[in-house]
Amino acid sequence: MKKVFLYFNFLLLFGQYDYNLVDLNNTSDFFEQSVGTSFFENNVTVHYFGHFN
């Protein structure tokens, strides 16, 4: 139970940090722009860091 408590505290403390990455999706409206959490203020966003070859 202590591990679960520590895990959730870790998520609350570090899960909301601000970052920016360049959008590499050539079908995106924001292609080659630096976007991140502060770019979409007051909106719910989902972040997926996938990999493909």
C-alpha cells in the first residue's frame, strides 16, 4: 500500500510538467511547429510517444 501511495504522489508531482517538442506529423495542422502542454492551454490533451520503423 505504501508503494501505491508513493506512486500516485510521484504522478501528481511530476505528471504536469511543461515541455515542447517539434510536431513531425506531416498531416498535422501544426507540422514543424514547436508544440507542448502550454501550446494547448485550457484544453484536454492526450500525448502519445510512439515509435515506428
